[in-house]
Amino acid sequence: MKKCLDAVRSSSYLVAFSGAGMDTESHLPDFRGPEGLWKNHDPRTLASTRALYDNYSLFHEFYSYRIQCLKGARPHRGHEILADWERRGLLKAIITQNVSGLHREAGSANVIELHGNIRRIFCLECAREHHEDVFLDGGRCQCGGLLRPGVTLFGESLPSEAFYRADEELSKADMVLILGTSLEVYPAAQLPFMYPMKRAYVDLQAYADERIDFVIRQRIGAFLERALRYFEEES
């Protein structure tokens, strides 16, 4: 742990790469895996272009539930520490697979949302943006088109601007903190391994990988609190 924290503190260009485990500490459900089944459906089939076009009512119900879950969620201490590190210049960027917007809510500014933002609602036909309440109420666009959240679905490409921004940040990084992701969702999962740098993987289910320098099986908030205390003691 000490070697990991010393590497974080001494890095000149630190980037964070976050996934679902970051948000579960804000009490948001993780829909991946068998334990994440929603009403006996695999959420991966619902978070898809096929569900959007072939079973819109179920697609709408699933994403309405996810948006409602967010209304009671708040950034946890880990989100706040990352935002503070960015303000102090220790952390340069956050690349996230999460669609919750909690990093921004915590005060982080340079956040790259690889999979979009669930609270951005737009029309399938004309792309006009709408308030999320219109979507939750089952409304349609003025043009008659169906509404959808601004997330990247299975069957869609990652937003090119977000991917290029993430690539640019990682090309400058000398260390990446991989926080709460299974590293199984591609192409996002390839990003932390595209350039030479030190890597720390923090997650309760973190696993060893020869490309990763530090594997920390711990809750993200607890790890970041420990890091914060260590930096303060050493300063």
C-alpha cells in the first residue's frame, strides 16, 4: 500500500479511470452479472439498441427506474476527494464508464464520460433535448419522436469526442488509478493499457494482472481516505 501511495503522490500526470464500483458506494445498483438481474431480465439486453427499437416500453421502464434511483444518490467521500485532488493539481482528469454524473456533482471539472450521461434526454428522431421528467412521464417530442437517455447502448460506438479526449489524457499520464471497474466492457477497458505508465487497480474484486503494478482489494472511498491521510502526514 505504501509503495502505491508513494507512486500516486509522486506522479506528475495522474488520471483516474472509474467504473460501476465507484457508484455502488453511493448506493446505486450495479446491474452487471447475475446478481444484477432486473425483473428477471439481463440488463445488458435492455441497455441495447435492440431493446430501444424492438421493446421500447421495457427499455423505457428500465431507464426510468435507473433515473429514479439517481434522484436519491449523492457523491460519496471518494468522489469528493478526487474533486479536491483535481482542484489542487494532483489529479488531471477522470475518465469514467459511469453515466450517473456524480463526478461532476462532486465538483470534478475535467470529466470524460465514455458512456454518456443518463440524465441527458433527447429525441430519437430530431435530437431535440428534453427534461428528464418528460421522459419519466412517458412523453414524446414535439415532432412525435420517442425519447431516450444519452447513454451509449450495446450496439452503439463510444462517442468519438470522449474517446479521443480520453486517449489524449492517457497519452500524457504517468499513472492511472483504475477505480471500481471489472475491466470487461470494451472498447473502454482497453484504454488504461494503451500507453506505458504505472497502474493501480482498486476494487473489492480487483484481480492480479501482469500489466498492473498495484492491486488493492478495498472499497474506493476507504482507499482514497487512507491516501488523503497519508499525504497529509507526509507533507
